[in-house]
Amino acid sequence: MNAQESRYEKARKLGARALQLAHGAPVLIETEHTQPILIAAEEYDAGVLPFTVKRGDHK
């Protein structure tokens, strides 16, 4: 998790990626895991998740 990212953003990224994997998306890293959430977590740790977070202006 980078310094600007909240735990909720991390959870959202992991959940979205795990859902993609469960529906047949290609795995972006070499891994021994077969469960989508574990693959997503490993991809997150490797820094290869294809997601960005856009934050709105909170004025």
C-alpha cells in the first residue's frame, strides 16, 4: 500500500481484481496460487494491478 492509499482503496482494488480473475482475466504474474483473491493480493504486492484511484475534490 502506498503512502497515499487508504485500506479501503486497497480492499476495493483487490476485490475488483479478484472478480476479474474469477471471470477468466489473465494472471499478470507467475504464481502458485489458484484462489483469485490470493492472486490479486500477490499482484498488488508486485505492483502490477491495472487500477488507478481518482479522488474527488472534497470542499
